[in-house]
Amino acid sequence: MSNLFLTEDVMLNAFQNRDRQFEGQFIIAVKTTGIFCRPGCTARMPKKENVEFFDSAKAAMSNGYRPCKVCKPLEKSGEVPDEIKNILSDIEVNPSEKITDYGLVKKGIEPSRVRRWFLKITE
Ligand SMILES: [Zn+2]
């Protein structure tokens, strides 16, 4: 974690209180379920020893976590293009499969569009 003010206790509290102010500040991942959430998720509070924190959804994903279906941490509030939704659901079904340009083109999706969108939400 790069933000020194976000201690584990602060983040646990934020998650417990579903504090939306912390939206985008960190990602909470649950080791027992392999799922990661936004701070404002309505999922049940996991045990402290079972959680891990990340700077971004991207970091959680590269550590093998899958996005929560309740709070959809990969989707920023607002519009999600249909083609991105398709990709997100592919990731949910098969999180270990790498997304390749070839795979995207085969689906009729423009890879540079997808890349731009992912850059936007993971930065
Ligand atoms: Zn969640």
C-alpha cells in the first residue's frame, strides 16, 4: 500500500461502516473466498485475519483474486460499455485466462478501446 494514512485499522473500519468516502482508495480482498471488494460493499465483514488490502483492483487481480459480484469493483460508477461487460463476465467465469488482443478481435472488440477503459479504471 502506498498511502501511509490508510492503516489496516482505518481500512477495516471503512469497510465495516461501508464508508463510501474511501471508494477508489483501496481494495479489500478476502483470502477465504478469493474475492475482492470495494470499500463500500454490502458483503458481510470477513474476519480480520482473512483480509488483505490492495491499492487497486488490478493489484488484487494479479494476486489471483476475483471481483465481487455484489459491488463489482471493476466497474466505476457510471456507464460500462456492453463490450466491457462481456469481458468482465468472461473474467468472472474464467479468471485465470489471459485476455489477449487476438481473443478480443475474435469477439469483434477493438483491443485499444478495452485497454483504454482498463487503464482508466485501474489507475
Ligand atoms: Zn463486494
